[in-house]
Amino acid sequence: MNPFRSRLALRLGGHFVLLFTAGVTAVSVLAYGEARSALDRSIRDRLTLSADVTKDQLSQWAASQQRDVSMLASLPETSRLLARARSAAPPGDTIAGAALSDLLHVVRAAKPDLQELLILAPGSGRILFSTEPRQVGEYRLRDRFFVEGRTAPSRGPVSPSPTTLEPTLTYSAPIRDSTGELLGVVAGRADLTGFDAIVNQRSRELGSGETYLVDRFHVFISVDRFGREGYPRGVHTEGIDAAVEQTEGVGAYLNYDGVPVIGAYRWLPGLDIALLVEVSEDEAYAPVQRIALEIALVGLIVALLLGAGTVFLARRVARPIANITDAASELRSGKLGVQTAVATKDEVGTLARTFNEMSSRLLAGRTELARQMDRRANAESELRALNAELEQRVAYRTLELEAANEELESFAYSVSHDLRAPLRAINGFTELAIESQSATIDANSEHYLSLVRKNATEMGELIDDLLAFSRLSRQQLDRIPLEPGALAEEVREELSREPEASDVKWTISPMPSCEADPALMKQVFTNLMANAVKFSRHASDPVIEVGSERLDGQDVYYVRDNGVGFDMAYQHRLFGVFQRLHRAEEYEGTGVGLALVHRIVTRHGGRIWAESTPGHGATFRFTLSGPEAEPRPPASAPSSERA
């Protein structure tokens, strides 16, 4: 086999495999990153929702137990029987005492979450009556539920039950007679099986995820973990520590077993308990990793198959090329008129035919050379014809492009019109809902409806700004001589009507005239001066200066304020669409205003830049022509300084 053929085929196949593999790898990496990011947001949202729902259910369960104990304490029958039982000596040997014990057992049977009900003496904390007879006679004088329960309904910390050693929450409430005298304290020990049922339900919904509870001492308090080996006391993780510090959130960290997880954590202030909902990162991201691996494997297989096909095709191409190479070697050695076989009808076949023709021409001598010159002249004529045809095609494509641009602008207008209709509907219906339901709607619902209206309005403004930005590049400039000082004065008068500009001290200095589009130049001053008002509204004595200066032989116009300023490290983001250096909650806006200014100045042949120090205001400077522009005389209008 001719080594030339093998080398060419392998090179073509290898290069194709490398290029295709690189493309597949890039696509796989991008797809994996996007999918992982989307999946991460979905997992965090799901964990946050699960944590919030579980927190609400646990709080409702705890409030239900407190209500049951408080209801028992407030029953007239309870205070009546307790007063009669205490009047006997000793208490509990009376009929009233027996009736009171029966009442506790009846309530205990009706409320299965209450493991034990007991009544304590108001002074000594001695247990007078209990559904667990072994507890009668015990003292709970220093227990939190007794100390606080003498004055108001209370709850003690999570503690082991004296009878079952399982974790319990003890709720208490004072028992008073009709005159308000304290007769005793009723307490109920609620086991945490209700907690576990709620927590286990959430764990099942998360698949292999995990939901658990710890108290403020970093101790697991779920029934299946309380005091068990493998669940140590004083456990610390990033999620547990944050929750115990009464911080709520969601994030990635190592769980108590050192396994990377994504978890949502909440603090239950009424229970002094931390709730954590977690799922393993390996499980969470497994679908994305599986998809990325499948894409990579499929891409590799396809690359290998296509590479093999490319090698096969390259060998078929290399064979006639090798024949031409052999014939060329013979021709170089002096064998004129040598011919090579024309095996294909593609470009390689054309090359073989051309070689044969060349060999024949060399053999024919000067006659062939003359004929070749004639053919060259014909080829040049054809090239000119092709060039003329190409120019016609370019002109036709240009017309098509202009028509497409007009259709695009019409489409943009139609889209913006279609978007405004539902936005107006949203505003109208939310306003109608607020007005028609004002008597029944709660404050939260009214707040949410107001947020809907506010965001719909902001979306409308954003659509208008985007349309203005897209049309600006196609808008024809109407340059005429104008006075920038007069435009700045006009903008100042318009802005002064706004409440946030009422305290601004304006200084508008004389500025040289220029040639520019008046409507677009007014837009430049409006955006820059409105920005200055917005970002200096928190200054104690806001001052805004508008003027010009001569720098490097050209007129430079500026707008300066003493507002919040910005970090110069981010100045490259100033003039990009949707680029913001301050949070939208602090300073409103669509993020298009400075991009419009940059586009207008650039179309006028100028440039714009900014200088600032955080907390000391900002200065925006712009020019309208290059340094070679002729200097223009300054306007004769006097300087204005207004508050």
C-alpha cells in the first residue's frame, strides 16, 4: 500500500474524531452545568417547602396539646372537684378525688398524644392526682412546667418520661376557682410520636432524604433517636448550628455522619427545637450525572463510528490522489504526456483531469500555451460575470435584510403590544380585587396583590426600555446645532416636579453648543440627571452639577452628584443591558438607561465614561465627536443654581 494513502486517511480520521470529541465534550460540560444548576434550584425549593410545611405542622401539633391541657384546667368541673378533694384529709381519699382521677383518665383516653395527666399542689409541687399512680406523691417543685404553670399556660423542655424514658414535652396550666384563687397546676406529658409521624411523612416524600429534630443542646429528640447509640449528644453541623442560632435557610454542608447533603433548616421558637430536612448530594445530583455520562458515551461512540467512516472515505479519496502523485513524479522526471486514471467525478477527479490536461498542454508546446492563454481570458470573463452576478446577489440580499429588519421591528412592536395587554389585565384585575374585596381581604393578601401590580408595572417599563434600545440602532440621526445647556435646563425643570428631587441643589454651568440629534441628546441628559437624583436622594444635602470642560482638545460634558457612588472595580458593567451595581430593593430601575446613553453617545461618534468613589458620588463624562472635531464656542446662557 502506498504510505501516502495511509497517512492521509489516518490524519483526516484523527482530526475529525478530535474535533467531534471536543464538540461533544463542550456540549456535555455545558449541558451538565445547566442541568445541575436547574436541578439544584429545584431541590432547594423542594427542601424549603418541605421544611416550611413541616414547621407549620409541628407548631400546630404543639399548640393543640397546649390547648387540650389549658381546656382541662379551665373546666369548672376540674376546679370544683379539686377544691372538694383538697378540703378532705388526706386529699384523694374522697369521692371528689376519685371523680377527679376518673376525669383525668377520660381526658387521657380521648387525647392519645397525652401520655400522662397529673395535678400538682400549688405550693409544694407535690403530685396529687395522676393517670400514672406511681407518680402520685412525687414532687416537681423546681420543674419549669410547674414554676411557670402556676401563673399561665406553659411548656417545659424536651425531657425523658419518668415511666417510659421516651422523649416528652410537658404542658401545664393553672387551675383557679371562680374567685381567681390558685387551686393547683394541671400538667400533661405529650410523647413525641405525633412529631415523629409528621417528620417521617416528610422523610418518605423525600425518598432517601432525612428529616429530624434536635433541641437547643444539640441533642436528637426524635423518638427513634433520643438517647440511642449512633446519635450522640452535642452533635454539630453547619445546618444544626445555624438552626440552633435561630437562623433559617438552605445550603450544602456535611451532615452528622460527614456525608455531603443539601439541607433546609428551621428554628421552632415556640418549642425551642431545630428542624432539619436533608437529602444526599449524591442522590440529588445522580440524574444529572447519569445524563452527562450517557451524553459522553453516546458522543464517544458516534465519534468513533464517524471516525472509522472518515478513514474509509479518506482512503477512497487518497487512492486517486496517490495516482496523481505518481504521475506528477514521472512528469518531473521528464516523461511528458504522462496520463493518470480519472477514477471519480468529484474534486479529486477534476484534479486528475486537470493534470492530464496540463501534461497534454506541455507536450503540445507553444500551440497549447496559446490555447491556454485563450482559456484564461475566457475564465477571466467568466469571473467578471460571476462577480457581477455576486454583486447582484449582494444587492438582493441587502434588500432582503432590510425587509427582514422591518419585519423584526414590526414583530417587536406586535410582541410588546401583546405583552402589554395581559399586563394591563393583571393591573386591572388586581386593582379590582383589592377594591371589591377590601372589606374581607387580609393584609397579607393585599400586600401580595400590590406586589403583583408593582411587578407588572416594572415589566411594562422594561418592555418599553428594551424596545427603545432595539430601535435606537436603526433610528436615523437628525444632527442640528443645539445648546446642551438649554436641554439640561429643560430636563431639570421636569425632574424638579418629582418629590425626590425637591431638595436637590442644581448647578448648571454654561456649555458649548454642538451638533446632535435633539431628541436623543435630551434622552442622554434625562437618563444621567435622573440617575443622579435617584442615587443622591439619601444624601443629607444633595447637589447635582451639569457642565462641560476642555480635555485633550475636545469638549467634554459631565453630570456630577454627591450620592452613593459605586466601586470602580465594576465600572465595566455600567453600560451593559440589565447590568446593575446596586440592589433593585434599594434603587429602582430596569438596567437599560445607561445602555441607552452609551448607544446614543457612540452613534454620535463620541464616548462615555464614569468616575466614582463609594459614598462620595459619581461623575459621568461624555463627548460627541473625536479629538479631530473643530472646537465649538460656548453658549452665552448664564449659569443656573437651584435647589
